[in-house]
Amino acid sequence: MLINQMTMTMFVHLNKKISIPNCSQVRCIAWSWQHEFIACGGESGMLKVIRLENVNQVASKNDSSKNFQMNQTLESHKATVESVCWNEKFQKLTSSDANGTIIVWMFYKGMWYEEMVNNRQKSLVTGMAWTHDGNKICIVYEDGAIITGSVDGSRLWGKELKNISLNQVEWSPDGKIILIGTKDLDIHLFDQAGDFLRKISFKTKGAEKFIAIKWFGHSLIRPLIIAFDNGVVQLMKNESDNNAQVIDCEMRITSIQWNYIGDMFAVTGNYGGGTSGSRKNFLKIFNNQGELMSVTKVPGTEIHDCSWEKNSRKLVLAVDSFMYFANLKRRTSWCFLTNSVSFLREDFDGEQNKKQKYLTFWQFGNQTNRRYERLANNFVQMACWHHYCVVVERIDQSNDKREAFSLSLYNSIGTLIDYHLVTADLPIRFCCMNSNRVIVTSNGSAFYIWSFKQLYNENNFKSLYGDHLYQELSMNNDNVVNNAVVGDLIIDRNERITCITVSEKFFVVGFDSGKIHQYLLPNMTRTNEISMEGNGVAWCLALNRNSTKLAITDRNLKFYLYDFEANNEQTWTDGNWIEMTKLNDVWQFEWSSDHNDLIVLMDKNKMIVINLYKGAVKVLDPITSDGYICSFEKLSVQTILLDQLIVGIGSDNYQSDCNQIDINDFIENIASHYVNDIRALINENNSVTDAINYAVKMPELASLWNILGEECLKNLDIETAYLTMIKTHDYKGLQLIKRLNRFKDLQLQKAEIYAYQNRLSEAESQYLDLDRPDLAISLNKISGNFERVRTLLEKYNNLANHDKELEQVYMNLGEYYADNHDWQQAIRYYAKINAYNKLAQCYMMVEKYDALVTLVDKVDDQKILLEMAMFFESLAFCKDAVRAYIRAGNFEKAINACVKLNEWKLATELAEQYKTKNIDALLEKYVQHLESDHKYMEMIQVFRKANKIEKAVSIIMKMVDETRKSKDLSLLKKLYVLVGLIHEENKLNNHNSGNKHEKLDELLLQNNDDDDDLTNDASNRSATIDPWKGAEAYHYYMVAQRNLYLGKYSMAMNCSLHLQDYEEYLTVEEIYSLLALTAYANKCYDICSKAFIKLESLDNQQQQSTSWHSWINDLFNIGGSGETTNISKAENTEIIRKTKKYQQMAVKIFLKNSPDEIRNDVSNKVACKFCGQSSIPQYSTTCPKCQTKFHVCVATGRSMIDQNCKNWTCQRCKHHAMAEEIRSLKNCPLCHCKI
């Protein structure tokens, strides 16, 4: 793949030449990126290290190549220094000469000293390279010797390749592979230990040797460069790339270098005859895709080497006995708006490990330095007109073959004003705009016109998606959209657009054929065709203020001027080229915004103003400048050091706090010679008359009268200033003169003049010197500098209305910081004056919830209260949201907020308080939704919060009946615990509210048609009488089984005995089978016998519980009479089978153990603590004498009989436990309340 194409995206010019004394040839040069030293070596052992002045000051306005901060000659080499290279990490310099001497230099206390010397004296050093981390160096000699060492000077390994001549070396970025070039055009690959890996052979026609092997240290598509002396350069992905990108530089290469960030590389070389006189030196810049960006001819006989500055704005070249410094100006995408600058910059994102593009809007002016920035990775092009800017961006699409682009219209602070989409067959390349149109084109045969509307306030702001927002014209050879009529073919399909420009009257297009077409707006009728001289192709165009003249630069940066109104004597038509001095390096130009015949241009680093009045061409003397032209008005040019500004943003010094950069430091106003001349006549010659005559002789420069008036004002020549303002119709100035005549004090007049000329600091100082702080405060108020107003008010606190003025200033400062999204500062000033409405808005922006809550009762603005309420609602702060809604008088939204946040209890209270009728419907709708999703627990919670206890309990009872089928004892206990908790909550609520329902059973036993069937069951009725009894039943049932499995048979039996009180919850078989088992295990055969008697009569017990089963069938609508009968017979058969088994089991047990047998060790007697009755078994549940029912320990299931036993009572469920058993627990065993 051979590439040799030219895309002019950079301008390069030589701006400095430094002679190296006592040296006829500079052979090598290297610029340290990290420390900014430049090392150069040459004949007679010459080695110098220099450091340029101000190189670390990225915001410096001066050219850093003018003076030296260091200039040290290193005197140790005796032969020609052939190579120098830097170790950036350890700040070391390595140099080698023709005798094979290698010296490593170190920097100590501001000077360079020898650290290590290696003098092999056998062969020439043909290559040196440090690893990218600076820890190792590899040196190759012409005779085949290879030496690898460490940074501390120790030798790692060495090799000698017999009969092979070496001439280049490079490390891979990770330092694991060494590439060594030979004069046979082979590259030998070694690993870091010196083991040979393989050989790569190159066959390049006409090549004799390698010039360079350069491997960039970071991620690139093709980071490896291999350059040959015949001008061929290969870009490779890695050392194994078989499909390298080949570039023909069309010259004999002498050096090649990557820049610091790897987005471009420089190639130096020459071509021509063998004699030095016919040889021409060139510097060519390529991007990392292999596209040629710039070609620069370099004077001199032989160019040997080049090196980049870190910021890629400069190159240093070794030519003959000189160092040349070349300035580079890339084609930066930027725009100058009325009071701001917008530009595109690139920065490396370390987190994503890739480059990012940022679109920046930066305001400047008096006390203004605000920056707005956003990502713009799909940026294509931008253009501006006064205070508007349009940005073209590509829209990523995966399916559509046609490309889509967005046209975004911004104001000077980056606020989006309007938006438009364009689809095109070819990508958009060019963009321009005037006051109401944006025109974009591809480099093909189509262009698009978008008519936008200027939007000045929010009242006429339009939707981006409305109808009839804009008008689009898509034009090509065949038709014109929007019914426009074009007589001739607009664009030949064989031509390609190279540049465009537009004014209020004309649209001008340049083509690669050398033609320039002029179209009349708005119908796009072609009115003129211009052909460039020779083979020139227009590269940049600009129309003057009244669209009568056209400025042009071609691909080679040669400057042309064309006058549409001049007479062409050869063709007898209007329009002719303007003859002028040749300017061949013009990289920017700008027409004056207030004069039709004035233009300023940048030629290399010189600014030149040209006056074209009445067909004459007057070129003023150049002014040195390195900036980009922002504007040209009032005979002064405003420039910006854009390169330095972008470098400053990306500099390490500013990464932590980019706000340290003040863009005003990069803005410079340069007066033209006209302005300087008239000022000199007034201030130096003290001749106002001569100045007036100078202005009279130049009637085309009306701005001279304004400048004359300003200078007269400075000198307090009010009478002359008055006359100039009459001549220029300056009403504002005349008002100033009228005001000045009222003051008798000349110093006060001077202060007023300073204020009028926007010299605010001088005006303020003058007012304060005159003891007029009131006027100084008023001046800063008008200029919007409220921070200064605050300072002055705090200093001069004896002024009239001081407190009121200070309060107003705090309000203004708060609004200023709020507008700029500096919420903390805004809060600071709003808090000083108790501006609660403003504070609330700031607290919402910074999400200070606690502080915002305190403002609910203080804010009085209904709109802000509603915002606060919605903010609280979004955060689920229901009570605070309700408070805010109620203060705002919106009760419906308060109730809706409760509904959304499931605070149904609060919602019902609000509905009752504010007489809202739809709360029950909302609750019912929500419950139905939950029921459809079988979210019964959520339904219970909703009814609990809505204070509908009866419905909550009814759902729990349904869940209990359903859970009984699966016999999940743990879940059954939890459900009954929930019933108990609801009961306790209801009692507490009724006690606090004085409700007529004092017990939960009253709620459940009301005449409610929906829940009548729920009260029929014995267990449900029991739950209403003692809501904790169900929980007790399943709790003790599980405790008994746990004690049984743990071998605590006595406690298991004791707990089982208590289960006899819960036959409405547990079946007879469940209770007495467990009792029989625990009594048998505890060897209490009397109790075991009684349990078996119950089990042997299961058939009677089952008959008694048929009402329970019928209620279940009715609840769930199960079965008919036939199916019920079949089930009943099956159950009876099973019961009879179980009864026989229990009888057989009883016979086996009691044949061996008498039913009256009682073991002494398990029958210890205790006394009743209520009546004193002694000889009561420990497992008794009731005193036989006083019939007192003993408490049950919820921790163990034992009866609490012993009066010495300390009692513990749960604060929530009121159940008891032995204190000694509860010590090791953190929660109540029954209700799980925290102890």
C-alpha cells in the first residue's frame, strides 16, 4: 500500500537560526521532552546543552526560542559527535563520537558532568537506544558488537555478530524485544536477555541502509517506523506485520522522529543533484495515518537531524553549522465569538486509555474568565457569525448507509439554541454561516442550506421537534429542493469542493479544478466564475464587509485578492485580480468588520495590514505576532495565543486546577500603524492640529476620529473630543461631555473618562483617592463586579442605606454564583440575608436534604414549595413532602404522594382531615393490583398503614388456612405473631385516638358481610379473643420438639403438656402424639398412658372437627357432596388404621412399664407460689388447690412455679420467661422484639 497524498492541515515556518561557533557541521540534535534541554553534537568533538528561556511557562506570550536560560559546552569528545540521546526518566544524556567513545552525562546543581565513559576505540557507534522506562541501554557498533547495560552503569550482556555490519537499534515499548538493523537491510530480533529470536529481511528497491528504527512507546495502530535512505518509510503494527503501510517521501531521508504524543512524525531529507549547490533540503510532517500534513523547504547545504518539542509546537533542526527552530501551527478548529472563543482540543483520557475531543467555550473580558466544555468525539467542523457558532458532528449509525450529521447552533457560552439533522451520501467537510443561514458541503457535488432563526429570549424559543422550524435546500446537478430555480449546473460532478465562504449577499465555492463560483443568495443563482492563476487551487476564502472583494489562499499558502467591481480590460467584464506584493506564507487573514477595504493577514510570524482604498494597494509595515487573528475593527487587531492556551490546558502544571489559567492573559490587542501614528502626533508631538489633519487626509478611515477623540479625552482636551464626537455622531460620547461639564474638579473628570473608556480599576482608584466611595461602588455595580461592591461596602460602613445596599449585593452575588452553578458560594450569600426561597433551590441542587427540610416552614413561594415537595417525594421523604404540599395548598398532591409511597395510613388521615373522597377507591385499586400478583404480605402492610385492621387480619387468616395445608410451622407462628403485633398496635392507636373500638375482637366481629365467614372458625375466634394464642401454640410445639431432639426430655414433656390448651390450633393427634413421645422419653408413664387414651379415641375427635373441614371447603369453594363423601370415607379408614396402631403400641409399652410408675428423679415436688400448696410436680401447668394457671417460659416451655425463680416479661407481647434463660438471648423467643 503506497501512500503519497497531501492534506494541508499544518503551517510550518522557520523563525529562528542559531549559529554554533567553532563547528562546521551539526550532526545530531535531541530535545528533552521532560526537562526541555536541547543537546546538539557535531564536528571537532562539539557537544552543547542549551535550555531556552520561558520553556516551562506555557502561557508565555514571548517566543521561547529567542534567549538561552542555559548554554553549556561539554568538552570531552575528541572526534565528531555522531549521536546523542536522552534518558528522560533519570535525566541523563548519552553521547557517542566517531572514535567509539560513549559518555553518559548527569545533571547536578545546574550543570552537566561526566558520569560514565566507555572508550572501546575499535569501531564506530552506529546506534544507541534507552528502553522507554529508562532502565536499560543498548549500543551497537559498526563491526557487529552489541552491548547492553543498566542505568547504573553495570554491563548486562554483550554479543558480537561476525561479518555483520550494524547501523540501527530500537527497543520494543515493553522492553522485551530489541530490534537491530544491519547494512544488509535485515533486522535481527533479540530478547532482553540477548537470545536471538529471528531475522526480518527487507527488500526495498534503491535502498542502501536503514536511516532509523523508531517504535512509539504508547498504543497506536502502527507505532513502528522503519525508514530507508531512499525515501521509503514503512509504518508497521509490530515487528511481525506483513502488511505494512508504505510511504514514499520522495527525497533522500536523513532523520525521522515521532512527536511526544504520537499523532505525527517529522521526516528530514533532501533531493537534487550530487553537488551541494543543487541540493534542496526539506522538512515533511506526516500524521500517524501516513498522510502528509506539511512540506517546508529548509535553507542550507545539508540537513542532518531534527527533534520535537514536547508540546509539538516547535521543531529544532540541525542544518550545516546552525540550529533552526521551526514553528508549527496546526489547522485548529476554532471560532471567535463576540466575547468568547470556542475551540476543539484533544486530551488523553487515562481511565479509558484513549484520546478524547473536547469542545470548549471560553468567555473573556473584564473580570470574566469562564469556561464551558463538553465531549465532542464526533466533531467534524465549526463556523461562527458574531455571537453564534454552529458545530457539525457525525451521528453514529449502524444500519443506514447514508451518513447523518447534526448541525447545532450555540451562543457564546455554549448554550444550545437550535438543532438540525442532515443526511448525506458523502461526509460533510466544510461549513460556513451568516446571520440566518448555515451552509455545509461535502467535498463532492452537494451542499445543504439550513435557515435558522436568531433566538434572543426564551419567549420565542422553539421546540427542537416542532414543524416548520427550518428550511433545507439540497442542491446538486439535477434538481433544487424547495422549488428554487437554478439556470445552469451548479457543480460539475468531476469537480470537488476545496473551500467555501458566505456573506449576507453571496455564497462562494472553490474547487480543485482551480475555479471559484459565486452564487447569489437566497436563490443560489450563479453570478460569477473565477479561475485561479496558473495551477492554483483555492484553499481558503473570505468576503469583505460589503461582499465586493474576495481574499484567497491556495494550497501553497500564496495570497490573492480579487475585486468583483473592478473593470477587466481584457474581457470587458466586471471583476479582476488585484496586483500586489507576493505573499507566499499566509496562514490566516481577516477582513475588517467596519471598513470595506482593510484586511489583516498573518505571514509566518508577521502581521500585515493592507489598505485597498480606491484600487490602491498599501501594505503597512509588518508587526511581529504569534497569535491567531480574532477580529479586526477600529483599526486594531485582537489576537489570541491559541496554541499556548491549548498547551496550557493540557500541561501537567494545570491538570489539577485548570481554572488557574486566565484566558485574558492570552488575548492581545495590537494597534495598527494608523492608530500608532495618530497617538504619536497627540502624545509625543503634542500637536492636536497635526492629528486632525492626519485624520482629514484619510477620509476612508472614519475610525481615526474615534481614536482622536479618545486620546483627547485622556488628555482632558474636552473641546476637541466634543468636536470629534459630533463628527462621528457619537451620542454616548456627547452625553459624557455633557456630564463632564458639570464637574469642576479635573480629577473627577478624569475618573469619569476612565469609566467611559472601560478602564475600571483606574476609575475606581481615582474615585477612592477623591474620597468618593459611593461613586466607586456605583461604578462596580454598573459593571457587575459585585464582589468588589461587597468589599467596598464592608470597608466603608458609614454610607447611607449601608445595610440595605449590602443586602442587595449579597442577593446579587448569590444570583451570580447560582447562574454559574457555584451552589456553595450561592448558599453562602443567600444565607446571610435569609433568602429562603433562593436557598431552597440551591439546597435542592446540592442535595442537602437535612437543610432543605428546615426550610419547609420558612419558604413562602408556592411554586418553590411545590418543587420542594416533588423533590422530597422523589426521595421517598413522605412526611416532608406532605408538609410542603400542604403549605403550598395542594392537598390532593399531598394525598397522592402518600399513595405513591405506600403511606396509606397518613393518606387516610389527610383524606379525612381535608374531606377527600377518592382515597378508598385508590386504596382498593392498589390492593387489587397486589392481589393479582399474589403479594399478600404487601396487602397486609397496606391495610396496616391505612388503619384497616379488620382487612389486614382477614388476609392473615386466609394465609394461615393456606399454610396449614403445607404444615409450615415456622410460617404459621410468624403469621400469628403478626396478628398479635397488629392487635398491640391497634390497642395503642385506639388508646391515643379515643376510638370506640378498644379491642381487636370488636373490629373483627363487626357485622361485615365480606368477612362473616372468617369468624366461623374456632381458631379465628380465638385469635380475636387472645391474638397471641396461635403464636403460642406453634411456638411451644416447635420448642417441645427442639428440646426433644436436644435430649431435654423433662422440658420437652413440660412444654407438650401446655399444648393441651391449644386444641383449636393443633390437632389432637399432633398434641398427644408429641406428649406421648416426650413422656415416654422422660419415663413418665402415667402421663404417657393418658396421652395414649386420647390417641385411641381419634375417631371421636375427628367427628368433632368436621365443622373445621367444612369451613375450609366453603372458603375455597372445594368439591361437591360426592367428592366430600369419598374423602371422608378415606379419612375414616385412615383414622381406624392409626387407632389400631396406637393401641398396639400402647400394649407393647405398658406390658413392660406400669402406667402408674413414677420415677423419683423426674418427679421433684415444688410449692405453689400463690397458695403455698406443696408437693406439686415441676411439670404441672395448674395448681391443684388454687387452680392458678402457671406462666410458661417462652424460652424453654417450662412452667414457672418456683417462687425463687426470677420472672422476665417482654415489653411488646407481655409473655414471660425465666430471667436466667433469657440472659443469653438478644430477642424475645416469641415475638422477636429486641431485649
